[in-house]
Amino acid sequence: MIIIRRSPFTGKLNTLDLPVTTEQLEARKAGALVQDAFPHLDADQREFLITGLAPGEWELMLPPLAD
């Protein structure tokens, strides 16, 4: 299913084709934890559903701290 979310960092609309169902999206909307509604998705995909950040966007916006 094509999912579109707006990035809170850039304001850009990000699109991902995720293997989710309408029923799973409804469960999440009703309050299910993202890891319970979508146990088959990886961390980047779940983050996208929660925040709208595309995979890799965290690293661009928040680079690792120097030692």
C-alpha cells in the first residue's frame, strides 16, 4: 500500500510502498502500538509511519556526535 507522510524536518511529502493492510492501519489509528500493528515492518518503516521521516532522514538531520 502506498503511504504518504510529511517530514517534520523538511516539510517534504515522503512516499513508501509498505506491505500493510487497511485493517492494520485502522488498528494503529485506534491506538495499537506500531510494533503490535505492524510486527513485520523494520524500524525505518515503523518510524516512517509514526513520524513521516523517510529511511535515512534521521542521519541527514542529526549526524552522529563526534567523540
